[in-house]
Amino acid sequence: LPFLQATGTDQVVGLGLVAVSLIIFTYYTAWVILLPFIDSQHVIHKYFLPRAYAVAIPLAAGLLLLLFVVRLFITYVMLKNQKVTKKAQ
């Protein structure tokens, strides 16, 4: 199907999203898994946030995503209910 093929712009955006995801994954992995084994006085620690944020940031992101999905669901149900009510009248 020709309309399902990705254009050049789609490919660039997809590559950008993959690159950003890889950077975030690498940073988070180094922060959470490797950093505890490095001496706390080492200079590399200044490039990372305090360890408490390693739990707080994903928790906040997950909560925001959950709230967004719930809000989207409520909006969908309300709009669908309006259409049914208009048809009944």
C-alpha cells in the first residue's frame, strides 16, 4: 500500500526519536547501574542528578502518562455519549 510508506520526513523524525531514546537510556543506565560503583568523590558525579531523582522522575512521568490516558478516555466517553444523546432526540 503506497500510503503506508514512510516519507523522508517520517524517517528523519523516527531516527531522531530513536537517537533521543538511546541517549536517555544510556544516561539512565549509567546513572542507576554504573554510578553506585564509582567513588562518590569522582568528577563524573557532577554530570548526574542525585540518586533520589532516579526514582522520582520515572514515577512522575508514569503518573503524568496515566493522567493523560485517563483524561483522553474520559473525553472520548463524553463525546461518544453526546452523539448518542443527539441521535435519541
